[in-house]
Amino acid sequence: MNTVFELIRLLRPKHWVKSLFVFAGLLFGHALGDSMLVWRVVAAAAGFSLVSSAIYIINDIADCDADRRHPVKCERPLAKGTVSLPAAVMLALLVGALGGWFGYFASPIVAILLLSYASLNIAYSFGLKRVVILDVFIIAAGFMLRLLAGTSGVGIPPSQWLLLCGLMLTLFLGFVKRRAELGVERESKKDDQRKVLHYYSPALLDGLITVTAACIIMSYSLYTLSPETIALHHTSWLMLTVPFVIFGVFRYLFLLHYHQQGEDAATEAVRDPQLAITVFLWLSTTLWLVSR
């Protein structure tokens, strides 16, 4: 039983919440009433969840030695020694293949996007993660591929403003993640954890975070006011959801600077009550407005 639990931990299922990006097309493309389309999007989300788990395993294999010296990552199954290397490799192959099957079921385009996601992240794991700035853009690209899979991949035309907002949001989360990691590394006084952090400074990251946070608020606001959006959803009241977005961004910045949180967006969205309530209110208000 312990072995099964450790294998599940290796998959990092809590990060499957990131595949919610795949559902943006259904929500903002006014396509929730098409049951076949919904199932294809669900399959695309399952594909990205499973392939991302395979990538996490590959990344853990590549970083196993460094993780053993990290104050938090040393508890990961491979670093701790509770899962063997052969078992990890087999699990990565299994979930990767199953994820690819789900992607192909959604559409051949989704399968191609999944292959691009896997290739990009393998390159990230074995070298590109050490290239400053580019490392965060690759993280953002993974989210954008999810967004494209749930829109263009299943035949839902994506809004240009929505794509821009998604890009800014993912860049924001990436730079916040690096800022939080920088604090952890300095606190632990270790120099061998994540090499790219040596090229970042608090001032640089705070500047990049500020720029992307402003762009999130601006691009989302312009999306809600766009004539194309108003015509699609038959309402001009999506602007009522803008305060939730603003509060969510500000709350996330508060967690970063006053509680040294933000390294894991999926965890923060669940752990912090104010952030969780904000996400719920934004989602429920958006669903109410677009379904009227």
C-alpha cells in the first residue's frame, strides 16, 4: 500500500488542476451546451494531466541528486528512495502513452499539441531550465498549449484578448514561482539547487512580476469590454468579474511577500481561503453571466 501511495505521489496529481486551462474554451467560447465537444475537452484535459505527470517523473529522475539536498524536495519519492528508478521509468512510459491516447481521442491536433508539450518540457528538464527568462517562458508555453488544446484543438476559435491574458497570467505565475524559490534557496543557504536562480535577483523578479500583473488586469479588462466578447455572450456585464481578478492578483502578491508563498500556484489556490473564495466567486459569476 505504501508503494502505491508513493507512486501516486510521484505523479503529482495535485498539479492536474493546471489542466483547467483546457476548459477555458468551453467557458468563454459559449460551447458548454455541446456534449460531444465537452467530452473531447475532458479527454484533452486528461491527456495533458497524464503527460504532465510523465514529465514530472522525468524531471525528478534528472534532478534526483539535487533534490536530495533541497530542504523540501528531498521528500519526493525518488529523492527519498521510496520508489526505484526502474519503477519510475515504467510509470512515466505508461501514463505518457495513456495521455497520448486521450489526446488523440480529443483530436489529432490535440495529440500534436501534447507532443509539442512533451518535447518542450523534456528540453526544459535537460537544459533549457538553466536559461534565464527563457525558463519562465517555457513554463508559460506549457499553459498556453493547454489553452490552445481546449480551443483551436477542438474547433473553438480562441479570443485574441483571452490568449494574451492567458500568456500574461502564466508568465506572472512563473516569475512568482522563481521569486518564491529564490527566497527558499537563500534561506537554506545552498548554492546547488536551481542553477538559473543565480541569474535572478529580487529586484529583477519584482519588476517582471509587476509588469505581468498589470498586463493581466489590463488584458482581462479589455477582453470583458471587447465588442466581440459582448456579441458572443450577449452581455456587457462580464466586466463585473474584473474586481475578482484584481483582488486575486493582489492577494497572490500578498502571499508571496508576507508569507513567502507562491512557489506552487495549485497549492495556494486551495490552501488560502481568501484566494479560494475569490476563484469560486469569479467562476460562479462568469458562469452565471455567460449562461443567461
